[in-house]
Amino acid sequence: MKMYRTVKGIGTVTLLGLVLAAGGCMGHGQHTQEGKDLAQTRMDQLKAGTQLQMAQQQFQAGDLDKARKSVETALAAVPNYAQAHLLRGRIQMEQGDLEGARQSFITAEAIEPTLADTQYYAGICYERFRQWQPAYERYTRAADMDRANPQYVVAAAEMLVHLKQPEQAKALLVERRKDFGHNAAIVQSLGNLAILEGDAEAAVVHYQDARMLAPDDLFILESLARAQLHANQFADAEYNTSKLLDSIASAEPKATANLKARVAQKPVLSRRDLILLRARCLVGLQRFGEAKQIYVEQAMLPEGQRDVVTWVQLGQVAAKTDDAVRLRQVAAKLLSISPDRHEGHSFRALALLIQGDVAAAEQAALAAAKLAPNEVDPLLLISSIMLRQGKNGEALVAAEAAARLDPSNATAARLLQSLSATAAAPAE
């Protein structure tokens, strides 16, 4: 019995050992598969990260097609890769597929809700749809998620302006300005708001503050120069515009005799607008000769030949210098390229008046007023011509009409006062 128990015991132990051994083998196989899966996951993640990095480089280089392929490869390896969905959305947005971009941003948001850039670029997408409210909400979320990035705050403020809530935009910028004491973006945006409100002097102060924070930012310098012009700070505006033009000139490639090198050189974009801005500053400084030279040069360029505004400004300077020859040239050009506007007839009337042909000047001025019955300048011109001919009653009627159209017009007020006084004076 004892021997039997021993044998039986050995059999039982052996069977148990086999079972345990079998169980051990099964456990080892399971762990091995898990290890393989983990290794594969890591390899997929590594591949996706590498592809995403490549896609970002291609995107920054402007090769959108290659960037799209790389990001799709990354997503094939790791479908729930929020950064890859975000980059795909940015690529789609640049390719004009706004709805596809929106879906990519929504997917990225679902995977990683706290990713501030997803909110920001979704905001840009909605902004391009001209859906200001959802764009504002996205920008605001981005600003709340990343309070160190002023770009998100500026974007939210811009949407409030589109939503016709400028005061709320201003309050937002003022509130967050303390968080970005050394960043120019918030201060610059306050300047932009001041321009929208018509407060050029406040805008100048904000742009000057922004320029102190970012002295090399030429866009801020340009904004400052334009604000100074609107604030009638002509000397400062002219100085800063000249600095801008000098900076652009210094960036132009130096001339070379090598034809291939000249062809390869990228031309600097012409800033004709800044040249014309400087001319306006010179007019404000009463440096009419210099201003007229600039307008003549710009009007004669191919892009200036049909630029009505440039020709009108040239005519205005010619009028200030009593240049009848230039006035005739401007009048002929404007009557050719823009016959429905009054300026061609107005400048012709001025030229005739300078030359002493008052009757013909009167007819030209009346033609100008007929084309623009709600414009002050033709009425002022008629009043002056009538006064020159001693037709004080008709001159007074024209001056009164001009004053009704623009009660703040100083020239109309002076004419009206002079003519009223003449009418009230007793005859000798």
C-alpha cells in the first residue's frame, strides 16, 4: 500500500508538472506575442514620427504634394496621430480644400482635445469660410489653452472686429497686454483698432510703443508712417517712409554682368505704394516740386498709365503750383481713362482759368459738377470762377451748396463768409 501510494504520488506529481509545464509554455507564448505587438507599435510610432518630421520639412519648403504623401504614410502607420491630422489639415487648407481641412482638424481635436494649434488652425479655416463666430470661439480656446502665445489673442480680437464688437476687442487686448509686456503684437493690434476708430493720434502712440518692442519689424514701421500721415505728422511720416524705402533698396540684389546670375536673382517686390505715400507726405510739407516729380515718374510707369488715383494726385499738385501745362496733360489723360469722373473736367477748368479763359473754365467746371453733384470740389471751383467774373450771386449759391454738403470744409466756409459779407455790404 505504501509503495502504491508512492507510485501514485509520483504519477500525480509528474502529471501536475506536465500541466504546469504546458501552462508555462502557453504563458511564454502570450508574452512573446505581446512583446512583438509592443515592438511593432514602437516601430510604427517611430516610422510615423519620422514621416511627420519629413512632411513638416516638405510643407515648410512649399512642396505640398510630397508633404501630403508623407503625412498620409504617417497616418497609415499610426491612425490616431493628432499632430499628423493637424498637419494634413494645414496642407489641405493651403491646397484650397477647406472642408477637408476642417474635418482633419476635428479629427485631431477628438484625439487630443488640448492641442492649442488645432484650435488655432481650425479658427483660420472658419475665418476663410467667413464664419466669424466659430472662428472667434476656436481662437479663444487656443488662447486659453496656451496663454503664452499672443498670436491667438490677436486673432480672437480680429474676429471680434468682424463681429462688429470693437470695444470688446479693445478690452480683450488691453486685458491680455499685461501678459505680453515685451511682445509687440498686442500693442500693434491696439494701433490697428485705433485706426479703425479714426483715432490716428492714438494709433501713432501704439505703433511707437510697438516699434520700441520690435525695432526691426518693417511692417510696424510702415503702419507707424501711415498713421503719422493720417495724423498730419508729415515730417515724421516722410522720415519713416524714406527709411522703409532705403531698407527695401538695400535688400535689392547688386547688379551683375553675368546674365545667368541676373536671371536667377529674385526681384524685390516694387513698393510703389510707399513711393506714393512719401509723395503725399511731401505735399503735406508743401514740398510740391519734389512731390510732383514723384507723381510724374509714377504716372509714366506702365502700372501708372491707367492709375486714376495717381493722375488725380498729380493734378492736385499741379494745381498748387499753377502748372497749367501739367494740368492740361492730366485733364486729357483722366478724360481718356475715366470719363465718368469729374476730375478731368475740373483740372481742365483750372488750366483754362490759369490761362485766363474764364468763360471756357466756367463751362468745364459746370460739366464737372454735373458728373458729381454730391462732390464739394466742383462746387468750390464754380464759386471761385463765378467770383472771378463778378457773378457774386451765383458764386454764393455754389458756396452755400458746398457748405451744405460738407459743413466742416474750411474753403467753403471762407468763401461763404466772404461772399455773405460782400452781399451784406451797402452799395456805394
